[in-house]
Amino acid sequence: MRNKFLYVSSNVGIGTIRPIQKFQIGSVGSSGEGNVFVVTSDSEVGIGTTTPISKLDVRGDAYISGVVTASQFSTGVSGIGVNITTNTISGPSILTIDPAAVGDNTGAVRIKGDLYVDGTQFIVNSTTIELADFRIGIGTTATSDDLLNGAGIGIGSASNQKTLTWNNSSTALKSSEDFDVASGKVYKISGTSVLSNDTLGSGVLNSSLTSLGTIANLVSTNGNITNLTGTAGTITTLNSTNGTITNLSSTNINASGIVTATSGFVGSLTGLASSATQLQTGRTVAITGDLTYTSGSFDGTGNVTGTGTLATVNGNIGTFGSQTLIPVVTVNAKGLVTAVTTAAVGTALTVSGDSGSVDINLLDETLTISGGTNLTSVGSGNTVTVNLDDNISLTSIVVGSGITINSSGINASAGIITATTFVGALTGTASNVTTNANLTGDVTSIGNATSIAAGVIVDADINASAGIVDTKLATISTALKVSNSATTATSANTNNAIVARDASGNFSAGTITANLTGTATSTTNIPNLTGAITSVNTTTSLGSFTSAQLATALTDETGSGSAVFATSPILVTPVLGAASATSINSSGIITSGSLNVSGSTTLSGTATINRVSISTVGVNTTLQTGIVYVYLTGVTELTLPSSPSVGDTLKIINRSGITTAVVIRNGSNIMSFDEDIELDELDGSFNFVYANSSEGWIVSR
């Protein structure tokens, strides 16, 4: 595009014929304002916009290779955009810092210095937190134990939280959950173990235990057990090596060894007791029957053990059963297995069809029942159901030996087809028709039905659109054909009858009313002719006609009044259409109207144009070519014609006293630019001529 410089109403434009601001480079076209540079009267600079809202307004990307110094950087007003001042970064209610890769919660943000959070919550949404600090302070602003009450660590959501907090009323840390120390670890106080998973620490000298369960081994190495009391426990071993038990009190004492009491026993002793440590005479225990056993001598000093022997009731020993064999077990009345054999299991299933068969191996094959034509199989649970389809499609159906139904129809070579109603074409020979059938469609009758009885077919039986071909009417009056006064040709002058012609094609008639063409060889008198007339021989001329009568006879006449045929006709207020002549010769003066000439035209002689079309406008208007427009009041928009032709012209005269009218280009360029223009001259006259699609409308003053 070549550059243009235009001075309009103190605005300077480069590359535009309608600068909007004091200084403008580039035009606002169909692509928008992206390539516009302006300076307003308020010294505001706009790049990519014609209406800057600050001293420098850049609509689009900006590249600065040097240092930008400012007291504040802002992407929007406070509370909406991000604002950076000397020591503050402010923004909307949620401010996100997202290092690369953006959007996938990766990258790192590093703060060179301390981090202070003044809000009420510090929330970290991550799976792992690593702190290099040796100590984490919680509640560091609390100056007393009472203010620390409830401070600590919470794990989980508010509805399911596990806590370890300071409880000031008990002056201790309080846990809401159990402590589970790993295997091999102990609880210590001041570095000394006080409790492990199975041992109290050696430094635990006193205890406030009120109940013990089962004590496997209670040892008192050097000391006295002053009071050992149990309610219902069992002491497996009580060993006091170098001490004495002053008082042993238990509701029940079960002893597997010897209990010795220096001062005797107090209370009831239950059970069997002998006067000696063993039986005087040893005894044996014997079992007979299907199980035989005899024990050794038992004297009470020790346990006696032995092995019994089962009687042999089945000599067949081994493993029985497989995929193809099942065990057969014989059991006697005592429940003993007396015999085991095996029986073979069938592994093959033979399935036969209408043709062929197949063997199914039940061990590793599956019997599948598939649907076929018009059949669908469904398996559910342990049942397979075969269903007949709702719509059955068969190529052919054979009934007996004489009836076949297929796409061609029903063919019966033997047998009888009986139906309440037959619809469609019935072909073939009926050997006997027992009743008058109600037939629809075409009827082909051979044999018994040789004719249709009189009066059987009435007018209502004949379709209004049915036609009879000419061959059927060739001899309409012959025997067995339709014959009546309406369809029988006659040479008599009979009303509403068909006219009969002789062998030469001639016929006679009274009066003929029609358009007659051709040559009459002879006329017996001068006929009275109506309609269009082509006459030869006797009729050699036409009578006199008036212009009105002639106009009635002419079908393409568009005017009115008297017909003129002179070389210099007088035309009264004619309306001429588009002239197709290659030249028009005119003398005299055209006193009114307009003469429109289009295309390549050569005018010779002297043409005097006394008047043109003038239109006054006071509102937004779409202009037309060949008209002078005068606007007397302020209008906003004047729209140029759409799809103009080369050479089209129009003229605009400003008599409004203001300069606010804008000419809308309406798809065509103006002075080679794709932008609208503003008429900025008071009492100005503007001529518009359409040159071509590139230059568009050329404007002159």
C-alpha cells in the first residue's frame, strides 16, 4: 500500500484518509486496530488502539530489551489486577504463583529470606513437607501455660482429627490416640527404660497395679513378698529364692506341684489325695475292638503314653479318582471304609443335527448353541433359550407339493388357496368361481368368466383417473364394444356427439368457431370469420379497424391511445425501456426526466441537460448512483451503493452547517483504502466516481 498524507480538521494521518486522533499512522480496516499508532490531544499514545486510556496504551505484546523503571506495575485496578510497588505485590482474593511447567503443579518458588504469614491459616496442599529447621515452634506468642492450652498438632480433617495437644488442667501433653512403639523399642524416662513390650524397667520399684492376669514366672531374688493377693488368677511358678512370702491370699490356688505350708492350710481342700506320692500297685489300661491298646504300668508317679492299633478292614490302599474316574466308597455301619473302587466317567457327548453330527469333549470343550436364520439363542444362568424372531425372513416356503411362497408371490400348481380377501394381481386360470368375488386390481379372466354381466360395473367402480388407450376406441361401434349416443360418431348435426368423417377425412358442420390456418381451396360464400384470420383467395382484404379494435387484436401491445405509423410519429408521454439500438439520434430538448447511459458510449453533437435528480436527506440514508444528494440537517451516516459498476457517479452537497456526516464504504474501497471517510468541510460539494475494485470510489471536491 502506498503511503498517503492527509490534513483534515487539524488531525494528521499517515496511511489513512480519516485520522481519528491528532496524529495517526495506519488505518482501521476489516482487520481491526492492530496496526494503528495514534497520539491524542491529551498527549496519550495508543499502539494497536485509536482510543488510549492512559499516557501509553499498548494493545498487544510489547518487547523491551532495556530496563523499565516505574513506581508501580499493574495489570488492573487494585483488588482485580496484579500490582507491584516498591515493597508490595497485591492482587485479587486468590493470587497464584505457578513456575514452569505452568499448570502441572511442578517447579519451585524460592524465597531468599524469612517468610512471615500474617493470615489466620497456613495451608500446604502437598504430600511431603521437608523442614531443615531443628525446632518447630507452635504457639510461640503464648506467654503462659493457660494460653498454650489446646496448642499442639492435629492430624486429619476437622471431622476426623487425631491430636497431640497441651492440656493445662492436667499439666501434660494429651494424645487423642494410642502410642504404638515399634518392636524392639521401649519407653524411657530421663534416658532409663521403664517399660518394653514384655518387661518393666529395672528402675521401677513401686507399682499401683490392682490386678494381674496370668503371671508365668514371679521371681523374688532378694527380698520378701509382703502381700501377694489374687482374685482368680493362676500363678504358674512362684519362686522366692532368698525370701519368704508373709501372706499368700488367693480365692483359688491351682498347683501342679507340691504346696507346703508351715502353719498349715486354712480353708477347704478339694480333689483326691492319697497318703503317698504313688500308687502302691501299678495298673494298666487296655482297649479292644476295632482299636486295640494296652498301656504300661501306671503308679501315679508319671504319665503313661502309648499307641493304639486300628483293625484292618480294607486291604485296597492308595489314591483314588481322577478327571475320568470317580471313587466308589463302601462304608460299614461303624463308619469305617471297607472297600474303595473307581467308576469311569463319560467324557464325550455326541450331538446330531438335521445333517451331520459333532462330538464334544466335556473336559476341555464347550457346547455352543447358536441362533440361525430367524432364530436367536440367549444363555442365562444354566439355561439356553432358543427364540423365534418376531420378523421371519425366508427365501421360500413350500406347502405340500403344490404351493410355493417366495418373493415372486404365491404359486399354486396344485391345491386350493382360500382367503377372505385377495389384494393384488391374480394371474392364472380359475377352474371354477363359485360366487361373485370382490376383486381389486387388474383382472385377467379366462375360462368360465368370459364376460361381465350388464349392469355389474357402475360409474362408481371406474377410477376417475383411469384412461382408455386409442386402440380400444378404434372401432368403438363394433360388436361387443362400448356403444352409445355419447361415444358413437355421427355425421348428423347432433348435440354433444362425435363428428364422423368420410374416407377422405372430410366432414360437414353448421358453424365452426376456431382459429383457422392454412389455405382454403374453395369457399361458396364470404364467411363470417372471428378470431385470428389467415385468409387467401376469396378473402383478400380486411375491413376497417379503429386503434382501440386493433389494440385488442395485438397481444403484445403495451401502450394506449391512437396507433401511429408515420415517419415522424407524435408520442404522448411515452415510457421508453432499455434501448437495444447501437445508436440513438435525438434533436430537440429533453425537458424532464433523466437519460441513463451505461456501458461504453460515444456522444456526438450538442447535448443540453437542463435537470438532474436531486434528493434532500435528513436521516441516515443508503445512496443511489446518478443522484445529487443535499443534506440540510446533521446526519450520521451516508452509505454508498453496494456492488457499483465502473463509471457510476453520485454527488453529495453539505448544507447542514456541521461536519459530522460519515460516508460508509459498504464493501468498496474509497481512494484505494478499505475504510470509511468523514465529510469535514462546511458547505462542501463532493463528487464520487467509481473507478474499479482496487481504487474504489474516487472523491473530488
